[in-house]
Amino acid sequence: MHITMVKKRKLDGSDCRKCAQATDHLEAKGLIQHIDAVVWAVEGDPASEGMKLGSKHGVDLAPFFVVRGDDGTEEVYTSVMRLIKERLG
């Protein structure tokens, strides 16, 4: 299993508030090490890796998580709590 976290970077260069909260929650639960990659959806840059992933999966809110199984299938989680419950719990 490979987990990619997509975080939003706002025009002023700061992280979105919900992205920071999700990261803090994963750290507090001791689960941050399960996140294999972090990519950025840069506001105003549709070519950024995170924006491309959002477009591919039909997600327009951050943070979100793309979980790729060992068989190559991908599942998207838009809730850190659901990710923890279903995949990291």
C-alpha cells in the first residue's frame, strides 16, 4: 500500500488550515510515517502535481489522500478520519 497526501498551498505561500490540521492529527496519532508522499496542489497552478491528481480523481478540496493498493488500484479519501479508520486503524 502506498499513500499520497495532497495538500493545498495558497497564493500567499501558506498551507491551507485543514491541511495543517490533518497533518497535526496524523502526527498526534503517531501515523504520519504511513504517508509515503506529500504533493502540493498549488493555488493558481493547474500544472502542479496535486492539482493534476485532484482533476484525475474529481476532487477539488484539500487535503485528500490517494491510496494505491498492491494490485495497483487507487482509492481516494477526502477525510483523514476515514483514512485512519479504514486503512490505518
